[in-house]
Amino acid sequence: MNALTLPTWAARTHGSITQAIDGLGLLALRLWLAQEFGLAGWTKLSHGLTAPEWFAGLAFPGPLGWLSPDMNWLMAGLTEVLGAALLVLGWPVRLAALALLFVDVIAVWTVHFDLGWAGWNQIETDAGQGFKLPLMMGVMLLAVLSQGAGRWAWRGLPLKQA
């Protein structure tokens, strides 16, 4: 027996454990992101359809700047709540991750870039808000976007066979 070769029982145990936990990391990421975005979206929607003053004063980029603050408020809240629900289900998770990544980038652009690029590792300071948390959320969303839902996901409704 080679010194680098695992005994048969250890190899079987390692294989069983690996198979049992496969996809749990993606499930944990999805559930964490879902509760964060779901809470943010629910907070927006529960405050009504009128954007608060701080939100109405934001300068949105591109086509979003052409919409009313109330419409941006509603779209952000709905995207966050629906995206969170899809992350929990794990279907269609890449679409949900892409939509939430868009919301995350817009949030950094409009709210969390007070400190400029120096805010990449800041949360909130007297000088303004950094974008450390949205950056972390974006990296997590990128992992879900690139890897998919993983093993622990609803695969949609089964199609009836003819």
C-alpha cells in the first residue's frame, strides 16, 4: 500500500460524506442572499408605493433615471422580494441572481458610493457609506450566477409524458 493511498474504508467514508454535503454551500449562499434581499424588498414594499425622500433624491443612472423615484422604489422592492423567493426555490436561480446583481450594482452606484473607491472596505462612516456589504453580496450572487442552484433546488414542475 502506498503511503498516499487511503484505506478502502476511508475512501468510502470520504466519498459518502462528499456526496451527502454536495451543494450545501450553494444552498447556504442562496438562503443567506434570499433573507438579505427579501428583507430589503419587503421593507421597501411595506412602506408603500411612494419613495421616501432620501430615495427620491438619488441620481439613478441611464434609463432608470428617466423613471420616477416611485417607480424605481417599486421595481427595486419587487425585484428583491421575487428574486429572494426564486433563490429559496433554486429555480430559475441564475435569472434571479442576475436580476439581484443588477439591483446590487445600482444600489452601489446610487447609495453606497459616497466614499468613492476608498469605500470598497467600508460599511458606514461619518463621511458616508462604503460599499463593502453590497460588494460581498455581489460576489455571492456571482457565485450563484456562475454555479447555478446546486443539488438542493426545486427543478420545476414535471412535464406530463404523453
